[in-house]
Amino acid sequence: MQQINILYNGSSKILKRLCQSINSLSGDLKDISENSVKKDDCVNNCTSTATDVPLAAAQGKALQEQINAIKEQLNIT
């Protein structure tokens, strides 16, 4: 995503402030786009050894169900 940079050299304070706000928002959106976790970045298995990627919610749920089943077998609440 390319950042927008709007220049305004007129005398209207409102338009100048609007341009500044747009530029700021554009920078924020660029940061979000570059730093956000993409769906394809998630690991949807429990065999990966990667330590720098998030675990998919489905795998977290599966792990929690296994933990709960073990607790139930051991009579742990």
C-alpha cells in the first residue's frame, strides 16, 4: 500500500487540516497493512515448529478440547 501525501498551500485552515488528517490516516493505514497478520500467515496444524507465526483458532480449539478431555479423565476441574 502506498502512502498518500497531499500538499495544500492555500489559505483555508480547514482544507489544510483536512489534508494533514488524510496524510496521517494514510500513514496509519500503510502501517496497519504492512504490520497486520494475514489469514494465510496462520498455521492450521499442530506439527509446525515455526515460533514466529500465529496458531489458527481451529487448532487452539482442538488443543483445548484435548486438554479438557485429559482433565476429565483425571477428574481435574
